[in-house]
Amino acid sequence: MLDDEQRKYLDFIKAQPYKIANWLGFDGIGKDFHNEWIKELVFGKNDWTLQAHRGSYKTTCVSVAFALYMILFPNRNIIFMRKTDDDVSEIIEQVRKILESDVLRYLCFKIYRRDLKIVKSNSNEITTNLSDTTRGAVQLLGLGIKGSLTGKHAYWVHTDDIVNIKDRVSRAEREYTKSIYMELQNIKIKGGKITNTGTPWHKDDCFSLMPKADKYDCYKTGLLSTGDLDKLRKSMTASLFAANYELKHIASENALFTNLKFFNDDSKLFNGRAHIDASYGGEDGSVLTIAKKEGNNFYILGKRRNGHIDKHISEFMEIVKQYRAGVIRCEDNGDKGYLAKEIVRRGGAAWTYHETMNKYLKISSYLKGEWENVYFSRNSDAEYLDEILDYSEDAAHDDSPDSCASIIREIKTTGTRGF
């Protein structure tokens, strides 16, 4: 039986868990909806999906909810899934710190009259001394989406951001994510639940299989000012902003490119050609494209980085060396040959050209004209591919399709041997 003091603390956690987050130092959590999110995650009995914009503290709420669930229901284990193992370890570490905090230890002592201790902890699992289950399962187990689910079961299965930009640019990635999500139905113990948090990327992504989402976009939460949103909107493609902040996927009627095709063997790129489209500040990115033509097909690797090219020259040159792409092509219109000189100064080889062709005409002629023959390496950056999918004549960001079209034009103009 619980005494009055124990019941008081339990009732407090049930009513105002957001205050615990504040005591832990998460000052951004304070809206009514944050409190409702944590309550639903910890005490909800049904499957549930939350879509909330970047910067809304949804993942922080998840971490707090995990820690509270582990104290309140110590014999009900949790399986937590994110896109990659590295993504998982980040949250596991945060939960560990929460459990080791004075706040959680105090609450645990008030409820159980015993000290809270972590008895097992590594990069993907945590168990406390409160658990005495005979099943031997760890209390919190984190898995990347490619982790093994064989033989695993849980009362609470939670997925966080298992849908990301890769699901927008790759049908195979979407189908794989959905296959794993369907397998989770067999992991949930009878009477348990599956909850999900994240943002949508494609009309056919895994959210199509989940319970209808409670949506909190950037306009509903009020967490971001108009100025914040304007700055964010200018810093990324329209589809990135729509997915991350407006919680919707968009497909421009004027977009030139759909249905990306991929290849797995990067040796197809060896002894190809390299092109850099450089940024010297502002909102544009610095882009590296490596391409090689075999028969009618163009094999492409694309890398995109934010910020000034000086931050990325060394990395780009190492990639060029890795793929034996030799001379780096770069236009001299904006920088008067600065990039080429910098590449040579660092021990590389560069060739400059002066661009005279209208950018939209170049992209619509060369990249669009060869689109059925273009295949992208799976090691290409999703941001590079997203910028291509987003491209239209009035697109705010066009560095990736411009670089890709430029190298295709050169191959078509000079032949496959080039220099």
C-alpha cells in the first residue's frame, strides 16, 4: 500500500511531468503541449504518433519520458528505435544522465524508499536496480533501424525519426523502413503500445502505416518567431523546410526531376571527373560532383556542404583522390580563379572555365536531357539529391543540379576520355 507521501509524488508526476524536465535543466519545455506529450508517452495505453517540427523539444520529451517510465514501470521494458546506431547512443546517453540526476534519485527515493542505481549501461542499453523481471530483458534497449529484432519483445516500442531525408530520395529506403515498422508489431507484447515521433518526408513513407499523427507545426507551437522562420526558410530547400517545420511533403509542379536511380558499386566512378561549385558565403552551399560515363549511363557521386568553400576544400580534395578523379573543374566567374589556385596550392590539379550558358538552360538541357541515363551513388549526400529533386526555374538553391549538369555537359562535349 502507498502512503500519503508516496501517492503525492506519483500524482505530481502524472499531472505535471514537464516540471521535472525543468528541474533537470530543460528550460525550453514549458508549453502545455509538452506536458501532454510526456503524459501520453508515459501513461498512454494506445499506439500514438506525434509529428512536431525541429526545435520543438520532442526528442527531449521522449528522453524524459523514458526515464520516468523506467522508474514508474520498472518491469516493463522499452525498445527504442532510430535511424542509425549513432542516433540511438545520443539518446541513451541523455537518459542515463537523467537517471543519474539528483532530481530522479530524489523522486525514486520518495516513491520507493530506496536509492536509484544504474546496474547496466552502455551505448545502447540501460537497466536500473528497480527492475526485477524474470525475463532478463534490459529496461531500455536502443536499436538502429538495421539492428536485429530476432527474439526481442517489449511493452513499449518507440520510434523516433526513423523516417528522414533518405526516405524522400530513395524508394528502396522507404520500403525498408516500412518493412521494419511492420515487424515491430510482432515485438510489442500483448497489452503494450507503439509510439512514434518524427517528421514526414514523402507521401508513401512509413508514417502512412502509423496511427494518424497529432501534428504540431512551426505555426502551431509558437516556439519560433517570424524572423526565425524567415531565416530558416532561406537557409534550405523548400522541401527541407516543408518537412522539418511545416510537417508536410511538397512536390513542385514545376520540378524537373523525379524518380532517382541508384547504383551500389562505387568503383564505377574511378578515373572519372570532378567538379566543384563553390560558395563564398550567404545561403548557398559548396558542392562536389564526381561523374563517369559508361556506355549511355552517367554514374554520379554528389556531396554538399554548408558554408564557405575554404572549410571544405581539403575534404573535397580527399574525396577526389579516393575516387581517382584527378583534375577538378571549377568556373572562374565569381572568384577570378581563386578556387583553382587554392586547389593547386594544396597539391591538387584544377582546370577553370568561364560559364556563359544560362543556368536553367544548362540544367534543363544536360541534366534533364540525360536524366533517364543518370544513376547516383548511394554514398551521395541526401541534401545533394534533395536539392536536385527540388529544382525548378525559380528554385532558391540550385548548386547541386548546376554542378551535376556542368560535369555531364563537359563529358558530352569532350568525350569520355577528357583530361
